[in-house]
Amino acid sequence: MWKPDRRSKKPLYQQIADDMERRILYGEYPPGSFLPSERKLAEQIEVNRSTVIQAYEELRAKGIVESSSGSGTRVSKRLLGVTPSLTPNWRAYARGGTFAPNLPMIRRIREVLRERGSIIDFASGELSPDLYPNQAIQQLLREAPFEAPLGYDDPQGFLPLRETLVSFLDKQLNIRTTESSILITSGSQQSLYLITQCLLAPGDAVAIEDPSYSYSLPMFQSAGLRLFRIPVHENGIDPEEIESLFRQHRIRMIFLNPNYQNPTGSILAASKRPRLLKLAAELGIPIVEDDPFSLTSFDNRPPANLKSIDAHGSVLYVGSLSKIAASGLRVGWLIAPQTVVKRLADARQQMDFGLSVVPQWLANEFLRSGLFDRHIRFLRDALSRKQLHLMTALNRMLADKFSCIPAQGGLNSWLKLNQPVDDSKLLEESLKRGVVFMPGTVFGSEPGYVRFSFARPADHELESGIQKFAQALHALND
Amino acid sequence: MWKPDRRSKKPLYQQIADDMERRILYGEYPPGSFLPSERKLAEQIEVNRSTVIQAYEELRAKGIVESSSGSGTRVSKRLLGVTPSLTPNWRAYARGGTFAPNLPMIRRIREVLRERGSIIDFASGELSPDLYPNQAIQQLLREAPFEAPLGYDDPQGFLPLRETLVSFLDKQLNIRTTESSILITSGSQQSLYLITQCLLAPGDAVAIEDPSYSYSLPMFQSAGLRLFRIPVHENGIDPEEIESLFRQHRIRMIFLNPNYQNPTGSILAASKRPRLLKLAAELGIPIVEDDPFSLTSFDNRPPANLKSIDAHGSVLYVGSLSKIAASGLRVGWLIAPQTVVKRLADARQQMDFGLSVVPQWLANEFLRSGLFDRHIRFLRDALSRKQLHLMTALNRMLADKFSCIPAQGGLNSWLKLNQPVDDSKLLEESLKRGVVFMPGTVFGSEPGYVRFSFARPADHELESGIQKFAQALHALND
């Protein structure tokens, strides 16, 4: 982000006006388009609003921009001559297409995270940077020979990585599969996007968990799916609900996160799994098993995945490196029957001609080296320690104000507050105090629930973050 | 691809049966799904068809598969017990969604390329592997410090790469832009996908060139766009046609490849460009400038891009490393006004949470090092030499049977055959002789045109490839 130079002799407002003029001439803001509001730009480049007002005045005096009361400052349509320029109406174009926006509360949280780097972040369901295998990655880049072909890749992804995954998944999770059943994706998001775009049609009914991470994904809305929700209890969903949903709404697919569910951290009881699979097979409904967290299992004993006990072939399995190594690698995998893998691979070619071979090569080197095993042990310990810190802080500072079943894996703790609370007020009070979390309503739960991701804050932030949160809660109840 | 071990004591058919049984049990072929046809499998694993028949017999005897006459061999539905398994009807699911298939001729060519590695390939519009900057990539991986953050990336892409691109595009192509106007994509395909998905709606009319690479992209069909075509002459399209298309069909966007157009290799005359831009601005229609080839200009003097002379802000500029470095890197860029970039970045987050940081880091190191300049000089020389070889061979072996204006950049030569010819017969005759090319009809032209990509074959294949092609043409005219 450009910022004015405070040591320069040129006045700040003049620097801002010059920079903005350049941006306008270079097409960032074409004739007729709106400049950022004075308040927003002032925040971004860290100057007083009055300085931005002065800069915009300067541009107005030069005839580069014009203001219409109430609607902001826009680039002059007569910038290029006497007749108004009829540049495309970019705003109208940008309103087209079929992508639904994010939930307002998620947008608000993302905005805060972008603008306030110092806030204590319990909201992002992501590892903190010191939990990434930074050294392993650097070592592999430096030392592993790069022997991957630099042309377009196989539509299903880099074959050596798929072969490594066959033994990796067998060893780590007892999942037996073949290299031709694997589609390498850029992560679970792309896997889910391909599934919703290619295997379902607008109007189709699908079942998701309640609460559910899927609820927070505008992707489901964008695809025009009708979402029906199955309550998640302490031991996961009740399989029998599948049948009644099928009878009532003809659901065509079930999205589940059976191990350390996001957001509740719960586990679908092992005893329920065979029944669930049997029902799905009898009804002919695929189950999408979203499984980002199994390998984070604190005691290294994740419950057996649906995929690993699926004799009927009803499960589409979705995994990735995002939560067990680093999200920025963008490497994930989807396991499915040939018919499905081929279809999804074909559609992905139309979208982006497939993935870069570089991260796939790197992921392959990482998974087949001893470096992954060392990393995942380190990660399990760190996550288990962080969750313990979080629970200790919660118990000390919120005592009887909440209930929470400690998770046994994953990145998230799910709290029920014992008093009624207004989610968005609690969020705003917390933001004021420098801490952010995900209100349960974001995942479709009723108000009064909170998801804390304990993986993202630094160790020393866990306690002070909960202290700030406790103060926010306290302020609300006064 | 698995293949039976010919040195093993176990008979071939038994090895095949065992391998297939494993694939069935591991879910590659769930109950009720079809196995590959005997002919296809025999080709893939390089055995006689009778051996595959014997293997399938074995599986049939064990009750694992069943054959219904005419419809092939399918996995038994009773595989898992007495009652038939009601696994999801994957075939029906795979028929859902909105992705149009590739043109049959393109599918045919891709299949041939997959199965016959030794064929001389004039069809793929891609660099041959020895033209990739292999050594530079290896050197950078080994030596450049990896300092990119491993978390989720900025939705617009890795900022250091965008900053490098600002000076790179200014220096190389006189394109002046700002880092906030750039969206890093995985290549032109993703840029075009985002544009068609986010800025246009089904039923919208758009203009493309005739012939045009866009015509070969099912993406346009999948998005439900109505395509209207503007003939490409020796000096590119006639801008005045835009206006009449607008009056008649209200076209909402224009897709052009002005420099070394794919497939014709033609250049939109510099004298036509200001008029085109003026018309687009007056009508308020965006021009998508697809520009994969400018930097391949054989004499390093590409015509000034539309983007570089676009004062009205009507141009969306699409570039990538695929044709000037390596397609497997999957790094491209789109330059657009803020409103558009933000919208596309947001939609891309929904599809895949953005790009891997690793290839972006690598591309940044490559572009800002001296290695790129050295590589692009080498590439220009090589391409110019290859085209010369191709033209020499054509002149020698086809003499007066064709006409062709030699390209001044890009990867393609466009031939008009002087005699009428049946495209698909010519293709089949050529395949028989071990050479493949793109018939012009694939790009929407009338029969009798041929696109030769001279970048893909090895130098020594150029002459023998044309010889085989000449023989095929000869056989057809006999």
C-alpha cells in the first residue's frame, strides 16, 4: 500500500493528489468511477481526513475529479476532452455474475483483520505462522532436485504426488485408494466448489450440519442449492435424520465434517458411522466427507474416517495441507470414483487449466520425506498446548459464564455462553478491546455461541485475548 | 499408469484381474459402475485385448463384475451382500452441472497426444520443454531466499509480484499500471473464466474474432454467452464492425488478441487501434485484450498494446507466463479498474481461496532477476528460427499448395490450403502418419485452414513433420 513520505518537502496533500492523479491516469480509477471515500483513504494511508479532503480539492481544481453531494468523489467524465467519455460502466458490470457476497459479519471481521494487524485473532481458523513447516519448506526448496515437467500438468494433478498420497493416506488414516481416484486441488475450497458446480444443479437440496462451516460459505448460495440442516450434538449428527430429510426434500448430497467438526470441535461417534454409511448407500446419496483436521488429533488417534470404512463407494473424501501444514501452499485432494474424478478434472481445466506444478512438487517432497512426520508431531503438541492454555484462561476468567467440551483435535473451541447475549454487540465490544472471534451465528447457530480458534494467536496472546473478551462480555452485561 | 509385470511368474491376465479387483475394492470403480472397455484398457496397459477379456472373465467368475451385452462390464451391485447395493448413481451426478464439453475434434487430438507420446505435435500451442527456463528455475529454487508468508495470500495475489509486474510491464510493453490494478491469476484461462463468470450473464452477447482461440473454449458456451464474430483480415479486424454488432445485438464485451493473433498470427494494424478504442469508449463496451505473445516478438518490437494507449479505461488486459516462460508455472495477470479487480478477486476466493504463494514467489524472483531478460532473448531467437524452419519445409514440400503470411511473433503459423479439403479426413490421414495439427475449423474458420504451432516440435521434427503432413495431403487428393 502506497503511503505518503512524511520526510519529503512536498506537502502531504500534494503527494496524495499526485499519487491519485497517477492512479487515475493509469486506469485504476477510469473516468466516471468513484475514488475511495475520504474517511477510508485517510485510514489506509494513515493521514488526517482533512489532508485527503485537501488532496481531493486539488484534483477538483484541476478538473480531474468532481463531487456530487452525498455520492462521493468521482473521476471526471470530461477528463479526456470536451465530450464526456463513455467508458464502460464498470460498476454495472461488477454487479453481474452469480457469486453471492460473504455474510456481513464475516465481511466485517475480515475488514478488521486486514486493517488492524495487532488485534488478537481468535477468528481465523488458521495456523499461526510459527506453526507452519517454514524450515522444512526452505530446506526442500534449497535441496530437493526439481524434476517436475514445466508444461501443462495432468488434469488430475501431478502423478508423483498422487502416488505419494496413496501410501500417505493408507499409512496415516487407513484410507485405501488408487492414484487414478485422486484429484489434486488447490485445497478444500476448490474441491467443494467443483463438487457443487459439477455434480449438483441449482435448486438441488443438500444436507449440511447445524452449526456448520458450510453455512458460512457463500459458495453454496451461489450454486443455488437449498440447504437443509441436521443438528450436531455432542456426538455428531443423528443418522436417522438423513432418511427423513430425504423423504421430505429429496436431498441429493450430504456435507459432513465428522472429525473435530468446524465449528463445534465434536466427533461423530464411531458407533454411528456404519449406520450413516448404510443409510446413504440405501438412499443412493453421496456423502462429502470434509476432513481438514484428522491428522491434528492431539493423541494421534483420530476416529476412523468414513472413507476408510465405506464399502459402498458413497463417500467423496476432501482433504488438504491447509490446516496441517500451511494454507499458502494451496494443495488439497479429493478422492472419488473415476467417473466423478474425470468430470471434475475436466471442468477444472475449463476454469484454470489446472494447478501449478511447483507447489505440487514441493508437497510431494514434503510428504514423502521424514520432514512431514516430524512437523506433524510438533504441530499436534503445539495445538494441544494452545487449547490447554485457552481452556485454562477461559476457566479462570469466565468461570461459570460458559460451557465448553474441550476438543481432541482441530483448531477450534466452541463455547456456549450461559447468559443470553447479542452477538454483534459482543463482537463490537471485543473489537474495541483488541480481540476478535467468530460469533456462532456465522455458522448458523442461535445467538450465544462463540468459536475461538486457538491455533492462530501466539501463545502469549491466548491469556490476554481471553481477558479482553471477558471484559467485553462484562461490559455488555452491565 | 499401472502396467502388468512381464517378468513375473503370475500370468498377465491374473495380474490384471488382481489389480482391477483392488481398484474396485478401493472405490475407483464402485458397485454398479462400468470398467474401462476391454479395447481401451488393453491399449493403456499394452496387452492383447484377449488378455483383458480373460481377466474380466476371472472377475466375472468371482462374482465381482457382470456383463450386459452391448453395454460393457460393470461392477456387481451385489458385491457387498445379498441385497443390491444402492451406491449413488455417479454417472447421473457427473452429467449435472454447467460445463460444456470440448469440441469433438479437440477431444480427439488431446486423446491422441495423451496416448501417443512419439507423435510430432504441431497441435499444442505450447513451448517445447527445451524452451522453458529450466536452468533459471532450478537456480532460483536453490538460491533465492524463500521469504513469502505461508498463510492465505492477499485475494489479489502476492504483493511483491504485483509490484514487480508494475515495473516489468512498463519497461517491456509501456503499460503503465498500479499494483492495486493487478490481479494475479493462474493464467489467461482463469482470467477469462473470471471475466465471463463475474462480469457477464447468460444470454449476454459478446464479440470474438473469426477465427479465434476463444471459439475453441467451451468456457464461453458454459457461461451461456452468445458469440458474434468479426472477421480477422491480414491486418486484424475492422473496428467499424463493432458498431454494427452493437446496434444489432447489443454486444457487451469484445475479446481480442491484437498481437500475433491465435490462430492466424496476424497483427491488428497500429493505425486501427485508436479508432477501435474510441469506438469502444463511445459505446461503453469493454475490450478484453488477451496478450499471451507480445514478448515473443521476433524482432523485439511488438506493436503497442491496446492497454498502453487506452486513455478511456476500456481495456481489461490479460497476460501470463505460459507462452513466454512455462505453462506449468500457472502464473498470469489481469489488469483492470479497481471495481473490477476487487469483484473478480472476491469471486476467486469463493472458488479456490486464491493461488499458491510458491509459484508467485518464484515468478517474482524470475521477473526481477536478470534471468528473465536472458531467457526471453533466447526464446525469441529460438521461435524465430523454428518458424523459419517450418516455412522452409512448407515451401519445399507443399510448394504452391498453400498460402501463408509468416508470423512476426507468437507460436503459430496459419496456412490456407489452395485446394478444398475435408478437415477431419486430413487430420486422420496425418495421425496415421504420426503428425498432428489443429484444423482451422476448431477455431471457427471454414474448412481448408490449418494451424501449425512451430514452438512445440523439436527442431529436427519440423521437417519430417511437414513431410508426413504433405504425404497425408497428397493421399487425400489422390
